[in-house]
Amino acid sequence: EVQLVESGGGLVQPGGSLRLSCAASGFTFSNYAMTWVRQAPGKGLEWVSCIRGRGDDSYYADSVRGRFTISRDNSQNTLSLQMNSLRAEDTAVYYCAKTRGTNSCGSELNSWGQGILVIVSS
Amino acid sequence: DIQMTQSPSTLSASVGDRVTITCRASQSITRWLAWYQQKPGKAPNLLIYETSSLESGVPSRFSGSGSGTDFTLTISALQPDDSATYYCQQYNTYSFTFGPGTKVDIK
């Protein structure tokens, strides 16, 4: 059974940094691209970033490019999102999600974590 | 970026009704569209991928169709458990944008 468990969320001041992690199990982690999706309180889903299975390529939404960095450790089955220069509008529940396609970000998201809340506020 | 729109934004229907949700892309996404269901406080759940393929374990009352820029999600006979918000997502072109969602209530 696929399991994705996010951690690292919390309250951070504007301009601050936070690192989210997602522990994956139940599948061959290195074979699949992984994605971060966020949802601001009461709002819809926003695609944030994706990294290919081998970690050789990554993609970002315009709203986070240059501030967020996605990475993965295939030896530890862990996905990360380093978030810098945080803004109030980054406040959201962040979900990690597994793509169906092998090593391709261009695929549907067939497993999701439970989400982790990030609050950016002074 | 490709913009996704959905209509209606909310709908209320009775158990047993046939429900259709429309998703439109600002440019062609061929068949690279998925539908997700999200219940309050929960993560989204994949229902349909590649426009019309039913995800394993999803009831057959859910179906998808379309191509290019216009897509639909149909619930053939609405059930109480279908009360949720439904999102479409294109994965043809980065960034892989979601639609704004359609909230489905049961009358």
C-alpha cells in the first residue's frame, strides 16, 4: 500500500524559511515523479512543483519559482520542499503526491499524503 | 500557463440524478486531463485520468469524456457519498494547472 506522510509544517514569519518532507513507502520511490500541491484555506488546489524520479529535472509554478526548491533522496525514499522568502500568500496545506507515470511529471496524481499546514504570519 | 475553468461552481442535486460538470482549457491539452474528488479536511482522490479512464476502485457511475479544450465529468446516478468538491487538472503543459473546483451538494 502506498503511503505518503508529510512533515515539517508550522508557523513561520514572512521572509522566513521552512523545509517540508514527505516520507514515501509501499512503492519503488525512484521510479516515480513526485509532486507538491498546495491548498490555501478555503481555496482550490494549486500545483506547486514536480521532480522526476531520478531527480534529474524539476519544474515549478511561477508563483514559487526562485523561492522554493524541490529535491528527493531516493536512498531514503524522501521528498523535500525547501521554501524560502515565504509570504503570507504561501499559507496553505501542502500535499505531496505520487504520479502514475514512471519518471514523468506529466501524469496524473494517483496517491496523496494527508497534507501539512504551513502558516506564514507575523 | 494554461488556464482551466469549471462550470458550474456549485450545484445541488438529488440522489439518483445525473450530474455533469464541465472543464475547459484555454488551449488544447489533447487528452491529458484528470478529475479529482475532495471531501472536507481530506486529500484529493483521483477519479478519472487521461480524460476517460476510470481509476481502480472508483465506482462506475463516474465517467469522463472530451478532448482538446472541452471535457466533462458525469455522475450517472448521484449518491449521498458523492457530496464533495471536484477538480479537473491538465497535465499536458507545465505548470499542471487545476480548475477552480465544482462543489456538489445533495438536496
